[in-house]
Amino acid sequence: MAMMSIADALKSAIAEEMRRDPAVYVMGEDEDIPGGMGGAFTVTKGIGDEFGRMENRGGVVSEGRCINTPISEIMIAGVCVGSAMYGMRPVADLQYCDFLFCMMDQLV
């Protein structure tokens, strides 16, 4: 059995599911942007290297399954719920669990 941190175990599980199912994507704040941390706890650091980062450069949006979002937990939850209803498999990376209360309307 491999010994790893919780952050490494989460990163490994997310990457494994993204390799297995092209409908899985990850989104949240500071999601593997160059020079960033990969979320508050480095869980998504390096995910964009393998699966691509969705970026907007001059109105041209690149394809990628690692999406960096603005600071808006309500938007993250809304996009995840809507895309799950469409058949996608979103992984919402939140900075801290306290922000779940901001998302309560979408979750309930």
C-alpha cells in the first residue's frame, strides 16, 4: 500500500477518474494556473498539464478539463449541478468547507 498525503490521494483519484471517463472535469478557484497552488491545498496542481486548462485568450477559449473560476461558490455549484444534469461528471474543488453554505440553494 502506497503512503501518501490526503492531497496526493485526492489528486490521484481525480486523475484516475479523468483518465477513465472523458466526462469528468475539475473546476474551482486557483485550479492549476501557471504559478498557482492548485487550489487551497495543492490537490489539483499538475492536473492541467495532463488534461489541459480551459483558458480565454483574446476571446478564444481553449479546450481543457481543468477550469479556473472566479471567487463565486454559487457559480461553481450552479455549473456543476447543471452540467451533471447534462451528463457530465464535475469535481468542484472548494477552498474551504465553510463555503458549502454559500452553495446551499444549488445543492438542495
